[in-house]
Amino acid sequence: MKVFSVLGSPRRKGNTSVVLERFLQGIRENHVGVEECVVFLHEKSIKPCMACDSCKTGTKTCVVDDDMQRLYGEVKKADLIVFATPIYWWNMSSQLKTFLDRLYALDYENDFRNKRFVLLMTYGGEDPNSGALLLEKSLREVCEFLAMDFAGSFGLCSENPSEQNDKLIEEAYKLGKKL
Ligand SMILES: Cc1cc2nc3c(=O)[nH]c(=O)nc-3n(C[C@H](O)[C@H](O)[C@H](O)COP(=O)(O)O)c2cc1C
């Protein structure tokens, strides 16, 4: 199984990266032959989509020359795509949104079909967190449009007491294990 994960937080060792790492541990420990690619988006050069439409009507590829050119290939190869993001203003981080917009350049009728998708989120506001609920709803619709299987989600309030979160984070591990 090829697992392609994007970390949308600007903090490489922040709350979201802890959740992502625990989730990936669950995958590693319960699957053989896992190939992983984890991308820390904040360090990549990824320009915003400029809506030139070349990917649809011209060259049929994205003409923006930046780190996305390599990431397109990784996305296409993946069996499982993982978005890990902090909630920013009831939504995903801007790093992740910029990445998502650029996926528009792929063939959205075929390149995502039958892949599985997992959403991991952290947020400061207590559960149930309306930002996390909104983002999950939105990405479920994206998955439906792309014919991807929304295989699961996990959310963690980073402001909980740490003993409580040590327990809750095991759910991320279990989600990885059961995939
Ligand atoms: C710009 C910004 C916007 C935020 N917006 C929200 C929000 O709308 N809802 C919420 O619950 N937490 C919000 N937070 C809190 C973060 O989601 C939370 O601290 C998260 O765990 C940070 O993850 P990280 O450690 O991986 O960076 C915001 C934080 C920042 C910096």
C-alpha cells in the first residue's frame, strides 16, 4: 500500500504532526509492504493555482514550475491519501488549501478514482468543534466528486489536558491499524 500524507501545519513538530505520526504508526504495524511519502507542505514551494486552465484546455498539465510537479506523481501513485491539518478559521490551513487547489490540474475523473482518503485534524476549540465538522463535510463532498473513498477522520482538541489527549490519540493509531 502506498500512503501519501501531507502535513498542513506550519509547525513541523506541532500537534498535527503528533497525530499524523501516531496514525502512520498504526498503518505500519498492521500492514506489510507499506510505502510512505510524508510531505511537510510549509517547506515546499507551492504557488497558488492561477486558474490559467492550461491543465484542462491547453497542455493538459500544470504549467506552474514548482514543487507540485514532483508531488503530482506521488498523488497519482498513492492508494491512500492523508490530509493532516490544524483547523484555521473553521477550515483547513492555507498551506493545505493551496495544495488542494493545485490538484485541480490532475484528471479529476480518473486520477483519484478508488483511492482511499483520511482526514486528521487538530484544533484549539472544544469538541464538538464546528470547524472540524465543517471541514469534514466539505472534504467528504470533494471525495465524492473525485470518486475517492472517505475512509475515516480523526479530530483532537489540542487544548485538552495532555493525559486526556494521550488516551484520545490512540484513536488515531487505531484508525491507521484498521485501514
Ligand atoms: C491562524 C489560526 C487560526 C486558528 N483557527 C482556529 C479555529 O477556527 N478553530 C479552532 O478550534 N482552533 C483554531 N486555531 C487553533 C489551532 O487549530 C490549534 O492550536 C492546532 O492544534 C494547531 O496545530 P499545530 O500544533 O499542528 O500547528 C487556530 C490557530 C491559528 C494559528
